[in-house]
Amino acid sequence: MLIDLVARRIVPVIALGLLMVLLGASRASAQFEFTGSWAPIGTEDVQNDSLPVDYLGLALTDEGRTRALAYDESQKSMLERQCQGWGAAYGVLGPFGLVASLQTDPATNRVVSYTIDSWEDWNGLTIWMDGRLRPSQYALHTQQGFTTGRWEGGALAARTTHIKAGGFIRKTGVPLTDQATIDWRFYRHGDVITVLMIASDPVILVEPEIVSKSFRLSPRPLDYRTPCVPGYEGREPGDGVPHFAPDQNPFADEFMKFYSLPREAVLGYPETLYPEYRKKIRATYVPPPPCKEACGQAGNFVRRREN
């Protein structure tokens, strides 16, 4: 009787222990090797920087649209802005690859962080994996922001906060404020890593901006550590900041005319994101003629010349 009673009590405990071990092994196996050099796949282009005013696919607030239309890319020629670098979102919006390294605690050998190295015009990204608390909302905000991560299923999940106002969600001038957050998912399939970025900003975006980009493991190490050296590019220190009056941006209609697109779609009005908008413009939309010359010159869109 005593043996039967002990067995009835011990066997479930042993079974539970084995289950926890198996689940732990399953979680561990879901973690993939993230370190190494990852080159961008040439067939993907998500930069959306072919023309100065291109907010297609964005859901902008009125303030976000106004700020974007006020942007003049000549700002980058200012000595004090040449080396400020792009913000965290540029990791998937820029043309370069990713170089990821691992930092561990020498005493416990546990992972402390992953670092995606900076480029010549990007500030890089450190993903803290050690469970540290997020800083106070009043703590320093930087272009890189503050990012914590964890393994979630088969993905490395991370969130970036404390982003410095003045970063961009699109290189054509759509900004992010210091209230923005960016959620990341890194998935690996063989030699390909896909990065999913979801940017939210209550000031600039009505709906989150979602971008994905894939990178392939590079057999040759990538090195983008060229230092930024400011130089004279036409503007003297102390000159005013180049900008446009939002309602006088000379490029506001360029994208629209090139591709016969409705103005509200080019300028990122929220309704244009949804399938119902196609039905609304079906009777009036006239697509541009097929490209016959110089196709692909405008980056991810086809520039069409008049015959």
C-alpha cells in the first residue's frame, strides 16, 4: 500500500519534470544563430526614396503630413547634421546589410546583448537580452533608442523606445517623434533572415508602419565602419535650416504626375491603405503607359519617359 501511494505521488512529479525539460529543450532549439554578416537581398528595395515626396502606403496624421512636406533634404548638407546618423528604423530602410555580434557575461556565459553594428550613416542597434528594466521616460533619447529583446517562439522579438525626435520612418522626410516605438521580429529560414519592423507614433502615424526586409548570410564578413567626416557641402555653419512651407513644396505633385496616382494616396491619407479605396477610384483611375525606356532608373519604382 505504501509503495503504491508513493508511486502515485512521485510518478506525476517525474512526468512533470520531464515535460519541463522537453519544453525547455524546445525553447532552446527555437533560438537560431543570429551573429554574422547578413547582406541585403538585391531583389528587395523598401527605401521609398525615389522621389522627394512619396508617402504612398503610409497613414499620416495631419501633423505628420505637414512636417514631412516641410522637409528639404538639403538639411543633410549642414555641417552640424552630416554625422548625426539615421535613426533606428533605417536598419531596414537603408541600403546596407547587418553585422550582428554577441556579448555574454563572462561569469555565467549568459547572453547580455546582441549588437547590430553601425554604418557610416547609421547609429547601429543594441538589443539587451538580460532582462534589464527600461529607463524612465525622462531618460536620454538617442537616434539608436533603447531596445530590449527576448526569444519568442521561433523569432527574436525586440522593442525600441527612447527614440530621439528627428529620426525618420521614410527617407523622404516623414519623421518620428520621441513618443515613437518600434517593434521588431527577426526570423531565420536557412541562410536568410527576415526582419519585420512595426513603427508606431501617435503624433505622426494614424496606423503603424510595417516594413519587412530579408538578408542573406554572407560568406565574406561585411565591414561598414567607415567614420563619418563632415565637410563643406555648400552651407556654412550657422546658416538657416533648409525647409519648405508645407503648402509650397515644389515636389508635392511630382510622384502623382509620374504615375497617375491620386494626390491623397501620394500624401499618405489613411483611407488609401484599405481595399475599399480601390473601389472608390476604379472609375476614374487611369494607369500610366507601360515602361519602354530607362525602366528601373527610379529605384523601386519605374520611371516612365514620354514617347
